[in-house]
Amino acid sequence: MESDELFINMGPVHPSTHGVARFKLRMDGENIKECTPVIGYLHRGTEKIGEMKTYLQFIPYTDRLDYISAFPNNYAFVKAVEELAGIEVPLRAEYIRVLTMELNRIINHIVSIGSLLMDLGAATMIMWGFRERENALQLFEMLCGARMTFNYIKPGGVREDIPDGFMPKLNEFLKDMEKRIDDYEQLINGNEIFHMRMKNIGVINAKDAVNYGWTGPTLRGSGVDYDLRKYEPYSIYPDLDFKVCVRNEGDSYARFIVRMDEMKESLHILRQVVDNMPASKEISSAEYGIAPMTGTPTGVSTYFPRIFTPPAGEVYSRIEAPKGELGFYVVSDGTTKPYRVKIRSPSFCNLTAIPSLVKGLKIGDLIAAFGTIDVVLGDVDR
Amino acid sequence: MNAAEELKALLPGSVISTGLQLNKPMAVIKKEDLLKAAGKAKDIGFDHLSVITGIDYKDHFEVIYNFFSYSKKQNLALKVNLDHDKPEVETLTSLWNGADWLERETFDLVGIKFIGHPNLIRILLPDGWNGHPLRKDYDMNTEQFVTIGENGDDVVSPDGTNLLRRK
Amino acid sequence: MWTGDIMTEIPNGYELIVFILKFIGIYEPINNVFESFGLEYLLRIIIVVVEIGVLFVFILLTVMFLTWMERKVVAMVQARYGPMVTGPRGLLQPVMDGVKLIGKEDIIPAKADRWVFTLAPFLIFIPALLVFIPLPFGPSLIISDLNVGLLYIIAISAISPIAILMAGWASNNKYSLMGAIRAVAQDISYTIPLALSAIAIVLLTGSLSTVEIVTAQSGTWFGFIPKWFIFLQPLGFILFLIASIAEMGRIPFDFQESESELVAGFFTEYSGMKFAMFFLAEYAHLFSVSAIVVTLFLGGWSVPFINFLPAGLAVLVPIISLGAFLIKTYAIIFFAMWLRDTVPRMRIDQLLNLGWKIMIPLALLNLLATAILLTAGVFK
């Protein structure tokens, strides 16, 4: 049956786009001929704000970029500032930072996998996943008082030390999480309908993926063995032992399995961090120290000067956030406020490949492929 | 020798100077030779274009490209200086597909035109927006109002007459 | 056998009510009163109306209970509680849902076809009720033992595509129409394996009547394996079950209500009570399809150990049989709900692929194998 082209608008408000993204689809019957993403609904001008606030004042704004995993955002900016100003960070602060970032990686992948499966129809995965996420968020609340926007990592160290009940609860969480990940695998990995929906959908080979600027688990699903934590290590990652999870097929199923494996590797890293945590109480760099602060669990908090002028220069520092490579390009002119802050967000760069990825597929495949790319609109629009 | 000096050895006429971007090799390229230099960088192994940054210094513009090589595990930065009145430079979309949206964003926010780009329209701000926000002479005090038009696209106007509720 | 004796005396529900009235002793006086007016037919009509009313109330209560059960089962699988606030353990939740839906404004789109729009929900709901006529709930608990019971059931189920098209067309909305066309495609492509699997059963019993199918399944082999057709027709059972889950439009065949069609499918434009009728029809359909599966493959109301019951408790036989029937039906319903929570949904083309390219050949193979084995005398 010859039918005319149909224009369908998967509008900004839609249950399957994770946030406010709009797709203009030109379709021939059931197949997509052309897909144009329209973004910018969540643009808040974070880069312009970066020019108007001081370095310390900008850190809460970085929380709101990728609101599912806020610790790596904090850390990427703080790492750029520390490289610019040459600040030394004590070992215990680095261990605490890596602890929070890896915990955040686990719960980010839970949200990503859960919402992908909810779009496909199996609502059980997200309910089970959020049960674990609740435990992790309670741990974070114990640590820094907030569940989503942490504002915890400061240049020089972390804001407060670990309170007393934290370590036993973290150990319990680690034991629990291992069994639960096995549960998730048993629920969904071998399911034939899931294989039918995900295998050979949205295939991209390694060369094209690198050309589009893909990074993170999506790139590792196409066979490129690259992880910033391993090959350009920062913080204490040189001392930690973990594998890089790589799959060669390049389809949606491979990207999904990479995320499941990464959750297990993060558990492994967390166990090493907990075992080797230094016992000293230094959480802030030697030049700034700590100051008494009421209302904190330990009574002290890091001190960071209000007038902080790094030397003039520019730096581009990147880390391995759960969604990919998150980079901050900071230009300083010697005053208290940055001259320019440019944010290289992984979701924005991963989203550029969607038009070519879904040509010829059906709408159900668009949803499956889009879910595996793991986009958060706060990161795309900044 | 580091990657910037290697590039200078291969294209002596295009590279103005080499230096360091804190700890990464950086080469300043002549504006006209950017495509050639980027192509040569891709040939010697820099296959990952990480970010394109546009900066407005008040008397000139700068565009900085950060590259990375998966095979050699090295970084490289290329910088181009542009006139303040007419900031234009060639596009890299013929070499990297990922440069498409990065250049659109730089055009949108900083106002740098990329010659030869297939689809240079605004990406983060709505289509009718006036001005480029990340320039230093952008007027932060005027307000512009955005509503949704008949076919779903955004409509920008300087006063609030197209809003349902008046301010 | 206990079941056989009751069946020949009291073949259907009408006769059961007459039997009870005679037992109490008030049948003769009332009949004489009506006969004196020359209106003895009126009494019979009243008894039939009472019988249908009992069935109607039973179905509505079951449907309300099923909505509660679905939410509780889903919540149990997903490690949460489900409705707990309204009534004890949330049992009044369906009542509250009904009250809410009745209170909503009944919107009819301006350019929609009013008559067809209003008629479509009823046309979906009524066949879901009509299907219960030849279903045997117990030894004499059947509205009417039609000779062609199975054919009637399949024919009535085939009315639903028409009603779905009516609903989609009358909404004056291109997405509803597309959704309706897809739902119809799914419906008709899965009716064929359904009918073919049912025909294999007919070959085994030689009769289309549901009561005969159930009585053919009474008794046991070797003393402990019940003579249910699931053991004779395992492939047919699987095909029938999958085809019926696909007809109902439940996950994994659920692309109607998924986001992949961008809106809610053919009942987008409905609100209030009309929307409620679609949902009631869906749950009534779920119950009736499970009942049909139980009747055809799991022995209906036959309990294999019934002949060990002592003679004095013969009056309990109908109640035990009804209980067995309900337990088996709810087991199938529980399986369907459990399936809904666990697996993702299939894409439309994979779904139609499965229906036409895999299930129809298998159903034909099943039919062929049954015919060969029957002719060879393997089934006595």
C-alpha cells in the first residue's frame, strides 16, 4: 500500500524521551526516513553564569548539569581548577572522592537500565533498581545532607569527613548490591523478546563511533577499548585494579551489557577503596585546612578562601563520568571569576549520531536505541 | 618531540607558534590553513575531536580545538585567532561528523560563522533569538520572550505580546 | 459418576433454579398462579432474567476483583505494596476507581461521529459478556448448553475488531485510526491459531459442545493423572495460550498502550464512563479467555478425586466443582499477570511475524498430528 509521508512529532513532553527532547520524524509508514532532534528546552545558560560567579560559587551550578550523577560533575570542574592553581589534595580526600564517584556510577547505570526497560514495557526492573538507589541516596544524605545536588567536592578536598555510621551501612550496601545485580541479570539478560528488540538495532562500528565523538559506555559497546580511568588516570585510579568492559558488536544489546558489567566493576573498585581508606583525618589541602562549622556530623568543614585567584591560563581537563567523557575548559585571567567556562558534556556529543543511527528503523527501535545512549537533558542543554 | 612540534615540522607555513595548554601541546594555526592542519592532525593519528571552544577576547576571537589520539594516547590542541568584526573560519564537518553540533553550538552562543557547514542554525536557543549570549558585549538587561507557534516551533519576540499572560 | 448423574437431570442453570424452587416447595404454587392468568411463559422469562442477572453480577464482581488483583500482583512482583489505603488492604480500590470515572466529564470531540463514538464501547463490552453463555462453571451451572458452543465462542470473539475500528474511526484522530488498524491486524492474525488449536480439541471429543468437552476430561489414567487434554495436546495448549494473550492485548503483545505509538491507541479520545467500559471489557475478556482455556485444556470443573467423596456429601459436589473451576481459572489469570510484569513488549512487525509465520504452521502441524494419531486409534 503506497502511503504518503507522515510527519510525526515526538514532542517535548513524552514518556520515553528522558527529559524534554523533541524529535521531528519524517516517516514512510512505519519506517523512519529522517529524524531531526530539537534540543534547547532546558538551556539555562550555565556557561554564561560561569563568567559571573566565583570559582567556589560555580560549583553548585555544576551539580545541576547531569542531575542523575552529580558527583562527577563537581569533580570535573574542581579538577580543572586544581590543575590551574596547582593545589595538592590529601590522600584521604581523594579516596572519599573516588568512593562517591563510583557509587554514583552504580546508581546512574541503574536509572539508565531501568528507564530503558520501562520504555520497552518491563516495569519491574526500574522498581527493583530504585529500591537499591534509595539505599545509596540515604548514604549520600548521611554524607553531605543532600540526595541529588551534592555540592560536596571543593578545590582542595571534600567538604566534610565521613560520619560514624557510614562505613557499616556502605558495607551492607555492597553485599546487597552484588546479589541484586545477579537478580537483574537473571530477569532480563536471557529474555528472547529482549534480544529481539535490542540485537542488531542501532549498529555503529568503531570508526564511525569515534568520528561522531562518542565516548563512554556507548563507545565501549562498539569495540574501542578506552577508559579515561585506565589510560589517562587521575586521582587514585593508578592504584586501583579493575577491568575495562568492552563489547564488539556495536548494537544496543552490547551497550546494555557494557553497563551491567560496569556496575559490577564499580562494586569491585568500591571494595578496594573501602579496604584501603587511609586513617588520617585530613580532608582538605594543607594550604587551606579546615575550620569549625556547626551542624556538620564531625564539627569541622573544609575551609576554602572566598578570594581565590588562580594564575592566568587555560586548562582542559576531562574525567570518565558515567555517561562518557565530561570535560571542562576553564580560562582564567587572574581575577576571582573565570573568564570562560566551557562544558563538554557527553550526552550532547552522543546525541549527534541519532539521526544516522535510526534511519530505516521503526519508532520502537528509535526508543530502544535512544535509551541505550543514555541521555540526560540537563547535560545536553546545560 | 611532542605532537605540536611534529605538526610544525609537517606544515611549517601554517603553524604560527607552538606552546603548552597547561600540560598539553598546543599549536596556533593560521586561520586559512585550519582545514589542512586538522586533516594533517587526523592523518598522524588524532582521531577524536573532543571539544570546540569559542572565546571572545574583546579585540579578537579565539577558537580552540582539542584532539586526542586513541592509538598513541596523546593530546593536542589547535588554536585559531579570528578578527573581531568578522569571525569566520572553515568547518571541520568534512573530517569529523561530531563537529557538526559542536560548531552549531559555538555559532549559537559565541557567534562564530563556520564556512561550509551544512546546516548552520541555532541549536540551544530558539531560532529567532537576537544576539549571541557568550560575547562580552551582549546586553544582559533586555528581555526576549519565547512562546510556541502553530506548528510546534518557537517564536521569539522582544515584548510579551505573544504570551498568554501579560507580565 | 456423580457429575454424570446430575448433568442428565439438570442440564443447565434454568433447570437448576426450577429444581431449587421445587426443593423448597414453592414452584408449584407460583406456577399455578401464573397459569391461572394464562401467563405461564412470564414465569419462565422471570427465571431466565434472574439467572442472567446472577451471571451478570458475578461477572461484574469478578472484573472489579480482577482490577484489584492485577495491581496487587504487579506490586508484589515489583517489591512494593500496591493499593493499601482504600478499604482493608485496598479492596475498595475498584469501587473508588469507578466513582472517579463516573464523575468525569464526558467529552465527545467536536468533529467526531457521535453515534458511532457512543456505540463503540458498548459494542466491545457486550460480546465480552455474551461469551459467557456456553461456559460451564459447574455441573449444572451453565446458561445454555449450546450444541455449537465452541463455534459460538470463537464467532463472538471475532466481533471485537469491528468495534475497535468503530472506536478508532469515530474519534476523528489520525493516531487513533492508525492504532485501531494495528489492533485489528493483531486481532485477526491471532484468531487463526486460536481457532486451529480449538479445532484439534474438537477432533478429540467429536463435539463442539463445551459440556461434552468437559465430561470427556473427567476421570484419571493410572489412578492419579487426570484425563485433561493438556496432556494429550501440549503444543495446542501453548499455542492457544499465547494466541489468547495476544488477542487480549496484554504485554508482551501490548504495543497499543505503549509509547511506541505516541498516544494511547484507539481509545485516546474516550473519557469517563466510556473509558471505564473499555477497561471492564478488557478484564471481562481476560476472565472469559482464561475460563475457555480451563474448559478446553484443564478439565473445566472436573476434579479428578471426586469419586473418593463419601456418598452423604453428594450435595457438595457442585460447590467443589465450582471451586475447582475458579481455582484453575485464577491460576491462568495469575500466569498472565505474572507474564506482564516480567517481559518487555514486542515490536509490531515481530508480533505479526510470530503470528503468521510461526504459530499458524505449528497449529496446522498440531492438527495434522492429532488427526493422524486419532485415526490410528492411539486415543481411545
